[in-house]
Amino acid sequence: MQQHEEIEDELVLSVSGMSCSACATRIERSLSKLEHIEHVAVSYPLRTAWIKGDPSKLDMANIIAKIIALGFKAKPYTSSIDEMKQEKRLLQRRLLIAIVLTLPLLCSMAEHIPLLHPLLSLLPKWIFAPWLQLLLATCVQFIVGIPFYISAYHAIREKLANMDVLVVIGTTAAYLYSHYEVFANGLEGLLRYASFDQPQLYFETSAVVITVVLLGKYIELTASLRLQEQHEPFAQLQVQEVIVERDGHIFPLRVAYVVPGDIIHQSNGQVIGIDGIIVDGEAYIDEALLTGEQQFIYKTRGDQVWAGTVISQGELRIQATSAGNDTLLQRIRELVKQGQRSKTNIQRQVDAVVRWFVPLIILLALATGAIWLLAGAQQSTAVLSTLAVMLVACPCALGLAAPISLSIASSRMVKHGVIVKDASVIERLHHVDEIIFDKTGTLTEGKLSVSFVHSFYRSKHRLLSIAASLEQVAEHPIAQAIRSYAEANEIELLAIHDAKHQLGYGVIGTDGKHRYLIGNERLLVREGKVLQPYVTPIVNARLPLGETLTYVYEDDRCIGLIGLSDQIKSTTIPAIAELKRMHVAVSMATGDQEGTAYRIGKDTGIEQLHANLLPDQKLELVKQKQESKRVVAMVGDGWNDAPALAGAHIGIAMSNGTEAALHAGHMTLLHSQLTSIPLSIQMSRTTVKNIKQNLMFALIYNCFMLPVAALGYLKPWMAGVAMSLSSLCVVFNALLLHPRLNKLEGSKDDNK
């Protein structure tokens, strides 16, 4: 089986060198102009780019060259964690050099602060020498700070501006202003020692700003790296090599080269590297990531196993069915990344603001300097106020307001088996008004079992033989239950011809002599069948019991009834109670009869019941509720409920380990535990609140600090420090989601 680095029509690249979210926006904008590219998404926190387009025409080399031309580094995706560690090492080196060179310059700040003037006598005079300040500041500005210039150059060339543009303009102006003051009187100004009557120099301003910005980036990168390491639960479950038995030989082989049919040897403590079927051996397996169950599961010959699960005890020989990018684990991982790279409406609006933020700040800074000069102020006052305005503004605080919080939230949801495939879902969950639940496989276990069989004219054995033979072409839980019951009772099957499964109705077929059908009342009406008087009393007696009744017809007469029942999931009642406590309306939409719906509704506490609905009628129900301006979520099993899942504001699919379930709806409950739904809503509310706090802080900071800087109350170095601190405050507040979400998770555990 050929493995692939890209999923379908998508290229994934690791990107380094981005300084803020504006850089990610710049890459997106530039790549979107290339031919054959349909969509581009770049994540600054994840340092990853996703490019979607025609796979036969996407040129990775050309795309990487374009990113490099923008001033960044790119290569085929390996691991964002590895890339971030390398970036952290380089940034740490630059930061240490900047600190060493800036510390002596901090001594000169005493000249600008009268309260510190007594300290001047304690320091050697040479440390204040203009030539030394010039030398140190030059090294910081044009050696340590050269990446800022490169980034700013590429940004301006693309007619965009990021934070690096403000840093470069502000620090360069401060450096050149001090440079001018030093050489205003020739070489004499360079060689003399500091004195209170000489012009004040601001070499420390440019150096301190660059150092503080680097420190802020280092702390921010460290936080993002920690986030990736703690909340990538799939990375540690990726197996690179397995022991393969092929053609009588046993040898180690990379998972990427395993093909279906290979026999894999796995033993105690090992992470299973492929999806497959056990052909020999027995073991207890930890499947907590896939099922949510903390107990070890006993498995033996014929059982399915999944990549990423762990053998606690035992040894197995497993026949591979899929490996590499085709395993369930990898598909889940890709869906998580899909959610992380998508953007919410809040993010899109912030990106639009950030795009124009820097140009507006530059205009505001120039206007500030002009006003000071027109007001008759000294040239130094105008220059310093202009620099302060440029250095105090912080677009990064706005750009970081949402991505880190969303990344934390989506990763924590994965821990509880909630796969969010679009970040906007987290935002919409915050506003959900009503949740509509399917019944079978959602509120109930979905494992129907035959609880009642009654035959007319034919023996029970013959009735079950006809029913099970017809149901061979259907995959509905009712069909599976009837087939299992027949198999357990060793019922022989008939040769049925032209059997057709009619979704939502039943199955019709013939054995050459008789025309048979098995299905619900809707099928009888559709086929013009009349329910005979001898059947009605039995139907009336069984329906109050909440059974699902299936009718079996031979030609024009009913030859039997099969009743099936289902058990309510253990997490259903607690989940419904919690949703009601959160003031979220709950209703049920099922294709089953009213009696069954009533029983389940009564037991679970759901009062709004909609029974006998076809798939398109469920969709119509969703639309009706949406027309009343309600945010509606639909929860279903990913098969018959697919139209309603797609039509709802939020479609939540109950995963059954199949490809269809994973891709149905906007969210997937990997563990099929309904208590994860109210927890997800609470997490959404907490996350959106956190994002709004970040945005509010960023807006208040800029609205307050810009006037303060324009009025001359901030020195340039103070403005630079404030700018870096504002970004760090946003990052730290986003990281406070950890304890807040921990509290929610603790509440869930207490309610179990």
C-alpha cells in the first residue's frame, strides 16, 4: 500500500521564522495568489502551513521557494515540536547575546532618572563613554537585530506591515538620533566621558527594546512549545517500526512500508503500530484514547485492534488491515489538525484589523511628531514622542488573543474524545440554544436485540429464516440484531433474489415463488399492505413496552412480528440533566414509533419528542428550529442522520470507528459518551470568555497607552517594555485556560 505525505489534495509544510500572527497572514495572502491553489491556512502557534489544491498541479518546490522569498523558512512537514525546539535554541542564543551587550547600556539610564543620579558616582566613568555605548548599541541593532530588518523588508515588499516594521523603525530612529547627538560636535563628542550638561543619548532605548522583544518572543515560544508537548496526545503513540512476518521471514520494518495482509508481532508494553485483526494470541489492551474506557479490554483471535492502543499484558500476531496514514489514529490526528488550522469569525475579524494596524500606527506616530513641532516643542521631545507611539503599539497582542486559547481548548477536548474539525464550532457551541438527539445508537447503546418473535401461518424458524435472509443487504442496527439472533439460533438462510434496502423503510426481495418484505409501518403504507385484524391486538400489546416492531410479509399477508429493544447508555441521563441545568433545550428526533420514543423520553427526561421521522424529515425539523433564530446542534450516529448533521449549526457525530462517522458533522464524539457534550459547551463558554478577555485587554492597552505615549509621558524604552509585556499578558491569560478547564473536568468527574 502506497503511503503518502499529504492527505488527498493537501500539502503540509513546517514554517519557521514567523514573528507574529501577521506573518502567518502575509504567507496566506501571498500563497493564495499562486496558480492551482484553492485554499491556504497558516498557523502561527503551530508553525504549520496547509495548502489545498489540485494534487497533480501543486508544486511543493515552488511553494517552498515562495515562502523563502517572503523571508521565512519552509520544508515538508515533519514535526512542529521539533521545529519549535530548533527555533527556541536559536532565539535563546540571540537573547543571551543581547542581554550581555545591553546590561552595560542600562547604566546610562541613570542619566535620564534624577533619583538614580547618586549611583553615577559608584560606576566607572568609562562605562558611560559615548564610544562604548555606540559600539554596544551597534552590535545589538545590526547583529542581534538583523532578523527584524529582514522580516520588515519582506513585509514591506509585500505591501504589508507587521510588528517587526514598528520595532525596526522605532529602534533605528532611536539609534540614529543618538548617533547624531554623538557626532554633532565631531569626534570630540565620541571620545568625551558622560556629563550632565552633554546631550542625552538613547542608545539604551534601541538595545533595551530589541532585548525585551526577544525576551517576549522567547517566553511566548516556550509557552507554545509547552502547549504542543502537553497536548499532542497522538504524537507519543506514533510507532515508527514494527516486527513483520512476511513470506516466512521475520524482520523489523518501518510502519510506512507495511501492507495489508502482513503479520505483525506485538508484545507486552508495546504500542500497536497498525490497524488489524488478531490471528493468534490473547492480550489485555488499553484503548482509553479511542474508547474512553480506563479498564483494560481482553482481546483474542478475530478481534479488531487499532494503532495507538497499548498491550498491557500478552502477545499477539496481528494481520494488518491498514497502516501509516490510513490508520484510525492517523485519521483522527488529521481531523484534530484540521480543526486547529481553521479560524473562527473572531480570528478573521482580528486578522483584518491587524492588517491595517501597523500602517495606522505609523501615520499616528508621524502625526504626533508633527503636532509637537507645530506646538513649538523641542526637536528631541517630538522625536521621542514619535518613537514612543511606534514602540508602544502592539499588534501581536491582538493576533495572539484567539489562536493559543483555541489550541488549548481543542486539545483538551480531544482528551475527552471530542474531535473538533472546525475552530468556528468552538465559537458556535458558546451560543447553542437547543440540541436534537437521535435515539438509536445515540441516546441508546444502538445494540438492538430481538426480544419478541410471533409468527402467523409459518413456524418461527421459517419466519426468522426469511427475515434474516432479507436483512443480509441492510446495515441498520435492526438488521444486525435480526441477523445476530438468527445466527445464535442456527437459522439457515434462504436464497433471496433482487433484495433491495430502502433507507428508512425496510427490505424487499423474492425467493422466486413469493415476494417478501420486512420493515416498519411506513413500508406497509408505501407498498399498500393492510394490517390484518389478527395482527392488531399483538401490536397494541407490544408498543407500550417500548419495543421497535418489524413486520414480515409474504405476498399480501403478514406472517410475523419481530420486536426489538435497546438499552439507554449510562451517560445519557447525566448528560441530559446537565444540559437542562445549563439552560440548553433538549429534544429527540427518531425514526422509531411513538411508543418507543415515549419510553426513551420518559426514562431520560426528554419532553420534546419527534417520532416516525425519515432522514429528510429530521433535516426539516432542524431547519424549522433554525428559522426561529435558535442555534441548533444535532447529535446522531453519522449514517441516517447525515443530512440533519450537515444542516445543523453544529453537527455532532457519534463515532463507531468508521470513516463515515469520523467525517460526518462538525464534531465527532470519539468515545460516544454523551457527557462530553455539556462539558464541550462549558469549555466553549470558558474559551470564548478567555478570548474576549484577551481582545479586551489588547484593545484597552492600545487605546490607553497610545495617547499616553503621544503626550510624551513614556520614554521610548518604557514603550518598548510595555509593548512586550502586553503580548506576554495575553499569552499568560490564554494559558490560564489550563486551570479553568481543569476545574470543569474536575466537576465532570465529581458528577460521574
